[in-house]
Amino acid sequence: MTSAAPAETILKSSHLLGIEQLSVPEITALLDLAETYVALNRGADKKTATLRGRTLINLFFEASTRTQSSFELAGKRLGADVMNMSVKTSSVSKGETLIDTATTLNAMRPDLLVVRHQDSGAAELLSRKLDCCVINAGDGSHEHPTQALLDALTIRRRRGAFQGLVVAICGDVLHSRVARSNIHLLLKMGARVRLIAPRTLLPADADRFGVEIFHDMKKGLQGVDIVMMLRLQLERMSGAFVPSTREYFHFYGLDHEKLKLAKPGAFVMHPGPMNRGVEIDSAVADDIEVSLIQEQVEMGVAIRMAVLDALSRGLAKEGRNAP
């Protein structure tokens, strides 16, 4: 199978650090490119030579299933040499700083680096220290751009356009980089965004995001086209943010009864991993009539292929490390 048809460079930057820096044309171009990879991934021959001769390093300081595996699969399907660095067995576990790690990686001359780190700004720091393209796979509570892009691709394939859509992001917004990236993207693309959460799980400056805020889930879900659930990120919490998970589910967990309040035909999304019985009921998560959760996973591979492709084209245009 040959690679996707050549296209103009579609990203102004050599890195993908966040949605906030992307323009509407750049987002649209990435979604369009990802569509070609959806078709490729559904075919018998999923391999291309788009990234032949390129080296991709996955550097994950935090645990990941969907993001790391889909970046690995995306790189391999595009023909890149892919290396997954195990932080637990690397020098990082011996006290090596992020800067020293960056220096070491730079000497290996990779073309693309995917990084997930527990600290906000880590990806940007690496982008200033490395000569390769850096892709933010999640930094602290800051951003997770490829998750927002795959969510957008999923929504666009189902709804066709963003203008006028009402999207509710529900749950632990305070600790969620997914929420921040989705807010940036959805507002840019013309959707209306609602945040539904208890006061303890909303950022103090949430009213400055350009969104509607609800603390009552039943009121917040009325007239919503897309319900995007978030998990309680207990690993980022110090202290009690909710009385109990049982009480949290009662008021903020999505079940079919609450979903009936949304617009007829509303879809449900979740970035994963899910805490069933905490923020979402299994009956909703597994309902193929409303749940887009597995489709999100599929779109994740396509969107990450598009991102790797787009950044690699930028390298080729600049003549840097071209194979």
C-alpha cells in the first residue's frame, strides 16, 4: 500500500504542544488528513512508507494504555522505526534530570519524540532542548492535544460540523488536561461548551474560559448534543474533593436516566480509562446506540498518524534529517 497523497505542510510549528496554539485551518487540515488514515486502517494492508527512514521515540513518564499503544501503532503503520523508552528502567529512575534526558535523546538523533510527563510544561521544555519534533502526549493538568483532536474527529464524523453543537464536559475538570484541550478546540470550531461538575472539581478561573458552568448535572444536560465524561483523577488529588465515590455517582455519574435529559440522539464520549460505577454506568458505556468510546480509540490511531505525517512533512520541507 502506498502512502497518502502528498500535501502541503499543514502545521506552522515543528511541534505539537497544545491545541491553544493551533489555528482553525490547521485543526481542519489535521482532521482531513486523519480521514485518509481511517480508510487506510480499515483496509487489509495498513502499512505505508510515509515515515520510512524516520525514528520515533515514545517517552512516557506516566502510565498509558491507549495513547502510548496508538502512537506506537501509528508510527509502525507509517513505516517509522519506533522505540518505546521504559522510564522505570532508564536513568530517570536513578535521578537523571529531564534536561539530561533530553541531551541524551538528542544525541540519538530522533526525528519525532512523543512525551507524556506529570509536570505541566515538560513537553515545551523538551521542544527547546531537542532538534526533533516534539509531540505532547499529556503534560500535567495542562494539555493533551491529540486526545482533543481524536475527539473532534469522532464528533465530526457523527455530526458533520461543530457550529452550534452543545458539548457538555462532565466531571473532574480541575485535574483534566483532556478538558482543557477540548475546551480550546471546541470553542475554536464554533461549538458551545458546558462544564458540569461540583465546585470542588472546577478550576477557580473556569468562568473565564468562555463556557457555561453547571453544578447540577440534570440541568446541565438539557439540550446537549455530546456528553463527554471525565474520570476522577485520584492520583492528582491531595485531600477529599468529593464525599464518596458512591455519592459522586448519584449526583454526577452518567446513567440512562440522566442521559434522557440530553437532546434526543445525543452521544456519549469518554477519553479513558473509565471508572465504571463512578463517573459512568456500564449500561451507558457499553450501549452501542449512544456510546462512541470504542470509536474514539479507533480515531486515536488515525489522528496520531496524521500528526506524525504532518510534522514529518515539515521536516522534509526544511530539509532536516530527510530520509
